[in-house]
Amino acid sequence: MARIRRAALADAAAMAAVHVASWESTYTGVLPASYLAERTVAVRYAFWLDRLVEDDPAICIFVACGEDGEVCGFASGGNGELYSLYLLEEAQGRGLGRGLVEAVLAELHGAERVIVWVLGVNPARGFYEHMGGRLVAEKQTMMGGELFTEVAYDLGSR
Ligand SMILES: CC(C)(COP(=O)(O)OP(=O)(O)OC[C@H]1O[C@@H](n2cnc3c(N)ncnc32)[C@H](O)[C@@H]1OP(=O)(O)O)[C@@H](O)C(=O)NCCC(=O)NCCS
């Protein structure tokens, strides 16, 4: 059975692999190829290992595991923000995204405001809206030398 649990140090490599694969399936043809290419498994591994070693009590990190026990997604959050939420393409549409968001929101103890930034063209916007998110902000961000619109949803106090 698929399940959501807290991430452990030993998950850093699997999280990095999921991060890169999910970025590729989500952002290829959307974000500049050079920007994607720079975010390698090694870069993501170093990032997640640092976060897991730091073990900052203000930040929570959860992984979703498939029937085989392998990590197929993750989410992180803290300080009134859902920082990241990524699943392998084949693990999407099975309730794991909802499970990960609910795990992070529960950890934030029903914070009044929990912001998530998402690329304006990302279909995940529909997911956040379906989860009760309220559109609260919009900004322009440079990524790989190109300007993109990002929008923020508030998932708090739903
Ligand atoms: C966005 C994402 C995390 C959603 O997770 P998921 O596991 O596919 O979604 P779930 O199966 O938990 O869906 C929960 C509910 O949201 C709905 N939903 C899922 N994706 C949706 C979408 N794009 N638009 C509208 N509704 C959506 C589902 O139908 C489901 O509804 P129900 O519970 O009422 O039946 C996942 O698709 C993903 O990893 N996408 C690629 C990475 C990404 O874009 N991450 C966000 C970066 S900000």
C-alpha cells in the first residue's frame, strides 16, 4: 500500500532522483533547457542531504512511497509556506499529492496562511485550487534568462 512518512537521511538520493524526473516531466518545453540541465541529480542530492542533516525544527519533509516501498514523491514546508511538492509522473493521480499536502499542513498546525508558489502555466494550479487554495499573489521571476509568471495560493485555514 502507498504511504506517506517523514523523510529520513537515507531518502536523500531517492528524493533527488524523483526531483529531477518530476522536473523533467513537468517543465520540459516550459522552462529553458539549460535551466533544467543545471539541476542535476547531484545538485538535488546535495540540497536534500543538507536539509535532512540540518533537521531544522521549523521545516518538515515528507516522502510518499509506492507499493514497492520506493520513494515516488515528496513535499516540504515550514514558516507558512509549502516549499515543494513533486511526484513521479507514474505516481500522480492516486491521492498522494493530497496526502503530502495534508501532512505538511498538519505539521504547520493549521497556520492561517500557507503559501505555495507555482508557475502560472503549471497545471498543478488546478490541483491547488481543488485543494481549496485561494489565489493571493502574482510575481514575475527570471529563470534561465527568461521571465516567467508565478502565482501564489493560500492553502491555510481552508
Ligand atoms: C501537482 C501534484 C503534486 C498533484 O498530486 P496528485 O497525486 O497527482 O494529486 P491527487 O491524486 O492527490 O489529487 C487530489 C485531488 O486533486 C485533483 N487534481 C489533481 N491534479 C489536478 C489538476 N491538475 N487540476 C485539477 N484538479 C486536480 C484530483 O482529481 C483529486 O480530486 P479528488 O480528491 O476530489 O478526487 C502532482 O500532479 C505532481 O507532482 N505534478 C508535477 C509536479 C508539480 O507540478 N508540482 C507542483 C509544483 S508547485
